[in-house]
Amino acid sequence: MKLPAFQDLIIFENDDYIVINKPPFLATLDERVGGAPNILRLARQHYDDIQACHRLDKETSGALALAKNPDAYRNLAMQFEDRQVKKVYHAVGWGVHEFDGLRVERNIETTTKGKARLAPGGKHAETLVRTLETYARHTLFECLPVTGRMHQIRLHLMYLQAPIVGDKTYGGEDFYLSTLKRKFNMKQGEEEQPFIKRFALHARQLTFAGLDGEPISVEAEYPKDFRVLVDTLRQYS
């Protein structure tokens, strides 16, 4: 993938914080193996002391906060620890579901392979789920994680039998346009590609308090792949 210019990702900046709209397929921090490019490395080409205050999965797009100085980092880290940060995610899931502020409480434990699972003996995990739009075979959800467990939204939507499109780790199949479009013809010898080449999860909004106590609320637009997916589902619903 072509690396974006870090400055082009910024959707909010003040003396203490930067919030970016993270593109999919770019990790927040160094991964376990190798020295692949990531958001923090890109940021440190411009800001020496910058730190990521939280992380998004590599495939997840959306609002990601970074702190420019140690005081700002501590301030936001404490808010995350005390569950004072409001995070809003949008996800496209399989099936047609009408949820109105449904509260999912299912414990989660991490496994040794960088995955997680629902388990009674795991840590408390809580997500609020609301339906935004329904389509022929899919639903656009708004998800508010109260806790911040690994892969929490993905696991909780799987539990609701609404796994995220493209999330094959947790029960979500790829979506192919041919399943909706009756006269869908491929050129001879071509193989149909999934409509979105990742799981359809986007961090839509992030709200926290700055060092002066004033609220900072930032909304991240959908990236092209997520926007086109939603537009297409609307078109064929």
C-alpha cells in the first residue's frame, strides 16, 4: 500500500493533541514481527515526543488520538483507565437486526494467538449497540464500547448473530456484490473479489477532555471502502 502523508490524516490538532482519521491496513504501533510502517512512526517524523494514547486494530479505520507531550498523554491515559472517553464505532454486520440501545455484557479473554474469545472466566466487557440502518441482508450498527477489551465489538456482534462483514476470525463472511446484483457478470477468467477487503469497522467519533478540562469531540468520515459499501447496500435494499 502507498503510505499516506501524516499531515493529510489530521482531523483535529491543538497544542496538546492530534486526532487523525486512521486509514485501514496500517497498524497503530509496532507489530510483534518486523519493522513495518505504522502510525506512530509516521507521526514521529513530524513530532519528536508524540505518543499514541490508544490503538485501533490494523484493519479498523477512524478516529485515533495522539498526545504531543507527557502531560497530555497522562491526562488521556487516565480518562481511558477511568472509562471517561466516549468512543463511537460504526460497523456493517450480517443479517437484519433492530437493536435500540441494546446492552451486551459478555466476558472476554485473550488467547495466546493474538485473538480473543467470549469466556465466563474472562474480563468484564460491555458494549451498547444501536441499529442505524437496515438493508436487504445487512445492518449498519452504532456501537459504544463501555469497556475496552481486545476485539470487543467484533466478539459482541458475533454473539448477537450479527458478525461484521469481512470478519472471518469472528464469524463474518466476505460480501460479494453478486449476492445482491442479479445481472452481475464477470469477465471470463476473472474471479470476483470481496466488496470490502477488511472487516467493516470504523471508529466514527472520539470525545475526551483536554488538559484545560474542556471537551474535545472529533468525528472521522468514512474512508472510501466503507462509504462505498454503505452506499451500495442502500442502493440494493
